[in-house]
Amino acid sequence: MNRSLLKISIKIGLATAGLVILYELSNLLLIYHYFKYEYYIAGVVIIALITGVILTNKYHRQQVKETENHSLLENLTAKELRVLELINQGRSNKEIAALNYTEMSTVKTHINNIFFKLGVKNRKDAIKIYQKSTLSPPVAI
């Protein structure tokens, strides 16, 4: 999140520097004599408004993605979260079954439920969603 704020700050800074450079160029070329000062103000306001709208939409889309990932994991049961954590650690189905004192078929059922609830087709995609989430891993059950 800090990186995105840094990027936004840099973009705003670059846009402001560009506007200052354009204004100074207009002074050098004496363009300001042909237009009223209010037109320059209106132009700067419009550019700032457009920049704000673009950056807000981008930030909002990022927030929606984070919220979706978080809400997807809230649909999982404690056992499924535990299995997902073990998948994230790189454990095999056999190791997960041994750690949870269950049968392999139970682990496979949990994994299939996880894939269905997260809307993914493989472990790699499930791990991506798990790693992007802000939920803390569940305690051992």
C-alpha cells in the first residue's frame, strides 16, 4: 500500500512540475498576453480535476480487489483455512492429512471446497489469493 501511495505522489509531483514548466514556457513565449489570466486558472483546474478522477478510480479499483480477496477467505471454514495455510507452506496432500489426522480423501474434499469458494482451478491461484489477503492464519485445530 505504501508503494502505491508513493507512486501516486510521484505522479502528482510530475504533473505539477509539467504544469509549472508549461506556465514558464508561456511566459517566455509571451502567450499570456493573448489570453486572460482566468483561462490559465481554468485550464489548471480542469487538468487537476482530470488527474484526481483518474488516480481515484485507479486507487478504488485496487481497494476493491483487496476487499474481494479478503471477503473470499472469510467464506472458508477454519479447517479449510488451515489446509490453505499448509498448501501455502508447500505441503503435499499426504503431509496435510498427517498433520490434521485425517484421510487423504478428506484433504482432497477440503481442497476442492477451497478451489470452489475462491473461484480458482489450482493451488498456485489459491496461494496468490491467500498471500494477498490480510487475514491472519488460523491457529492449529
